[in-house]
Amino acid sequence: MKEQCMNRVGVVISRYYESLKWIENLTSSIDIYVYDRIGESHGMGVPNAVSWSHPKDPKDNLGGLNIQKCKENGLNVEIINIPDDAGFEASTYVYHCYSKYNELNDFTVFIQAHPEIYVKDIINILNNPEEIIYTTYKEKTTEDFTDVLRLHTQNEIEFEPFCDNLGKLYPHIEYQWSIFKENFRKMPWFEFVKNMPGSYFDSNGDWQPPNSWRFGAGNQFVVSKKLILKNSIDFYKNLQNFINTYMDPHGDARPNWQQLNQGPNIMEGTWKFIF
């Protein structure tokens, strides 16, 4: 259970049978929320999707995490068991937003349970929580996929990706979006992104997204309590329903490199427009 007073920075970890031993290396004043996703959601069409996770051992005990050692390191740790679903970590994130709506940290880092894949220096970064609040992530090059530059800022951030790399999404080309390019308002996620900066209505009255935008690779980000509270609890519940239920409209005719459940993939490129 989480103990003591709430810290400014909370870290939400979406776990699916990965090892959590790395958490024992954290020694900072942060609150850790481990969402332990139990079981296996069916009908996702993603065989062996989580190749880095351990086998689904019914005797699994938090991937060997020593809770007592975490406490000795000064961490507040809360373990929340939730059933696995088709929404992967994206579903976990929005669940935290509405289930902890009235007890959010000032800033929350949302990460997967194997974060070193996306942030190699994860331990040092999380061991300096105040620096997280004052770090902005910029593109290092103009290439479509680029490393990040972590820059100190004088003001507290509101939303930033939390990753080593940034991608670029082109909605008129990218698979999930381009399916609806004849009428983007038919996208099942339109209600959640319709106010995205750079969007507009063309001369025919059709809504158009920006030509492209940057996103953080790995479905990981930092967001302020202020921005989370801009949306209602029902907003996050509706968003979770979309994430968990939206399947590729092409079904079995979809490209073989695309998973059936598209919600988590779509969210990777749209988080910054949600808050």
C-alpha cells in the first residue's frame, strides 16, 4: 500500500508480467503506482505481442520486486491489481486518471514496466524528480524519427513526452488515420482530438488535422495535474472504452504488420491532444 504524504511527482507503471526489480534502484521522493495487469485479454489478434515480458506465471509475484527495500529507499509504493484488457498501457493510464481523479500528484509520469527500452537513463531521471518538472523534450534533428534533446526550462512543464526518441505522424499517410482521410470526422477517436492545435475546416466544411506532428515513441509521457483535470471523469471513461474496443475496420484483411486492436497505437500519437 502507498504510505506517507503524497509527493509532487507520481509514477504510473503499467505492468504485464515484466520484472520490476529495477524499481529497487530508485531512491527519490516519488510515489509509485504499479498497475499489475492480470490474466490475458482475448481477441486482440496480437500473438506474442509482449516479447519482453516473462511467461504468464500464475505464481508470479510482482516480478521479484522487494517492497520492503523500496520502502527503505524512501519510496511510496501502491500495487493495484487490474484485469488485462485490449488497451494495454493506454487503458491503464486513463484508468489512473479517473480512479485517482481526486488524489492526483502535481505531476504524473506514465510509463510501461520495461521503460529502459524507451528511456535508457530511466533510473537517474526518476531519481531527480524535480528536474522532471523542469525538463522539456525537443527534436534533435528534423528527420521523421529523431533522438530527443532534454532541455532545462525555467517554468514547470505541463505535458512532455518521456522517451529518448520522437516520431512524426502524417495523418493523410499513416495507416490508422488515413483510413478516414475522406472524412476524418468519422474517426472513432474524433471527439477526443477535434480541438487539436493546427486542425481546421477546409473550404468544403470538412475537418482536417495538421499535416504532421511530433509524438513520443513508446506511449510514455509526463503530464500535470492541472491538465488532467481539464477533462472530466466521464471523458476518461469514454476514452478507455474507445481504447479497449476499437478494432481495425479491415479485420482479417488488415496489413499483416498491424495488430487488430488499434486503440493503444492511436493513443501513442495523440496523448498531447488529449490533455
